[in-house]
Amino acid sequence: MRSIRPLLAATGMAAILALTATGCGPEDDGAAGPAVSSPATGPADGQDGAEIAADLAEALKKHGVDPEKWKNGEWKNWDKDTWLREAKDFVNPVIEGMWKPERMKSAKSPTKTLAAGDLSGDQGVTDPEPRPVQAEAEKTPYHQNAAPVGKVFFDAPEGSMVCSATVIKDPKNPGKSNLVWTAGHCVHAGREGGWYRNLAFVPAYNDLGKSAAALENAQPQEIAPYGVYWADWVSTSGEWIGEGGPTGGAGAAYDYAVMHVKPENGGTSLEETVGVALDVDFDLPEAASVEGMGAWGYPAAPPYDGLIMHKCLDKPGRLSVSPGTPTMWRIGCTMTGGSSGGGWFATQPGGRLVLVSNTSIGPVTSGWLAGPRLGAGAEEIYTAMSDKFAGR
């Protein structure tokens, strides 16, 4: 595998994306559509909006959630006994206009961090800690330089939260993907919780990289140039659901998720609208054979404010956080909370950019990031999601 360092450092992501982009710009948003997403099982062929809404209400009632309170954002059922937890329980009705620019800007990071001393030496296989790599601001406009990258917004017991994510290809819907890759802890709280609520994806967030002052009276299109895409189904690993914790825990090595999304106001697929989606590589060679990786995201914890997209390029090493679990990738990077879920990319021979991991954990003081090694388990989730929405 070729290094991404010389190629991306010189040209940014844009030159590689140009090889596969289908060419839509932010001005190509579609017309308004229905305001209610599918129920947990996904819409059946021919199912109309009223039937979907009825199925959703039934699913919510089954778990002790008042559909009207859910719709109005007034529910308080966050305890473990009533929190929708299992893989089959995911529901996420669209609430038009919920993610307004000000609410997006106030969302905080749920990044899983490791305090100093949490790692017990070379547990399993752990390479020396990498030197910090200073995160570099991505060139603007983002829709031309890093079109697949965006932000995930959701509600948690602590309030509105934010992560980063990447548009990926859908094998069963070539050229029309609605799939987004992020971290498991950006969609599900792990062993002590359940699915987060009001999950939505905003590609090319703050497209021109404006400051907080410049966005004081921002129009929605400045914050969300392609609009808001709501998750109508999400899958993460059973290991994250069962073992994930506040500092990653044994689930950190499986901290990945795939979202299927739909536009809040209707229109074409995410891939057609954004213009590009990335392949996912589940079969990288050993770390010693990988010359470089790049991590992209929107760091939100100090000294960053979550408004500007950043990237780090480094040669990866290995990190083990729990006995019996796969080693994780680790790179030097000063990005902080908010970059969680952001894609890690590498180039294959011929210059094809692929997603190879996502940001999962990092130390409290920053300096490095770690992401899961994507293997058979991650590929199974990805394939199942593609199969679920084949032809839709």
C-alpha cells in the first residue's frame, strides 16, 4: 500500500476524490419530502407514510415511550430499563427543523478518552507511543476538498452531542449510497445504555470554515450546505453494545458503526448529492507494511470549537487496550473530542482512497488517536446494512 503522506499532504483529499466524484454541488439539493422516517424494521415495499408512522408509534409504545413526547423531544426515559438498547430496537423518527444551526453549534463531544495510566504497558501488542502530529485545518470549501466528511448530531442524557463521520459506498446501491461510517460510541452508549436519539448526519458541515463570530447569524445552508440526513437504521457491533464503556473498555476494538440515512426534506441519495462516497477496506496488511494513514474530523474539545474540519497524517502503530481483543491502529494527532467517528483513510495502488478505520479513543491530553482495525466483524455489519436496503 502506498503512503498517503506525500499525496495528501501536497494536494489534500480533493485530488483523489476527483477520480471518483459524480459531481453534485451543495446547490443541487432536492425538493421537500415526507417528514417521518421508517420504523425499526425499515419500510416495506408499498408502505405509505401513515403506515410507517403507525408502526413507529407501536414500536415506541412497546418500549414504554410516549410517541407524542418522542416527537416533541420531551421524553425522559433514559434509564437502562427503558432505554432502547438491543440491535433490533433502533428507532429514530425525523423531526423536521430540530437540528437548527444554533443547536448544532452547541452540541458537545462524547469522545471516549483514556486518562494517563489507563494503559498497562505492552498488553497484547502495543507499539511505542507516537509523537504528537499537529492537526491541520482542511482547505475550504469542504465540499470540494473533503466531500465525504461530515458531522453526526444526536441527543444523549447529557444533552446534544456531536461526532464526525464519512459517506461510504453501498455495494447493493452503486452510485446511490445512503451509508455513513462512524464510531459505535457515536450511536450507542454501550453496556450501560442504549441507542442515542435524533441521530442525523450533516455532510460538509460549515462548508466555508467560518468562525463562530462569522456564523453568528448563519443561514441553514451555510451550516448544512447539503441539508440534514436522518438515520433510519443504524448497526454497530455486538461487542460494543455488550462491552463498550466510558473509556472505551473491551468494546473499543469494535467501536464502529454504519448508518443508513435519508434527507430530511427529500431529494436524491446522499452519494448523488454529495458527489462521492468511499470504499471500505477490511483487509489491510500488518501495521509495519502500511506507510501512512490520515484521520479527518471536526475536533470540538479545547483548543478547538467543532466548527473547522481538521486532518492528521502519520504512519500507524498498534495499540492493545484489553486482553483477547484485536489490536487497534494508533497515530499521532492533536485532534480532540468531536473528531470521534471521523474516518481514517489510506490510498491503494493507483491512488484510490479507502476508509480503513475511524477515531475511537485518545488520551485526555490529546497527542494521539486510536481506531479499530476493520475485519470480518465490521465487514459483516457493512454487508448486512447494504443487503437490508438493496434496491431502496
